[in-house]
Amino acid sequence: MNIVLSGVLQKHAQYQRNHSLPAGTVREAIDRLVEHFPGMGSVLLDSGGHVRKVHRLFLNGRQLSFEQVGEPVGSEDRLEILTAIAGG
């Protein structure tokens, strides 16, 4: 599975945008990413272990709801994790 990070998440992944990790589901990909970069856990996940609402998940260009993290993925799939920009 190919994972592409944007925004602040890159800071917690040694400033690398692209990552390739084995995973069978979107959730597993997220868990592996956090295992590989533990500092990312508190930024990406809430206290219940769910993806924070400030992030958007796109699987092969299609936006996923947070309920779809159990969706199966293959080695050629691409998961983009985008962080919403807040400002005022």
C-alpha cells in the first residue's frame, strides 16, 4: 500500500511524503504508519484511536468516510491523508 502524507503529518514522518507499507485494509495501513512513526499517533488519531476529523482520507482518489477504514486494499492502492487547513 502506498501512503501519501500532506501538511503537518510529514513533520512526524521524517518529512517524507510517500511511504510504502504492507496492509490489508485502510485501518491496518494507518496502524502500520503509526507503528513506524509513533510521534504521529497523537496528531493523526484521537484518544479513542480513530482518525481525527481534521484529516481526510482518499483511497485511489475517492474520499472515504471514517466508517470506511475497514475497506480492503492491495499493494498498488494509494491512500492519501490530507490535513484540513484552519485559519481565521
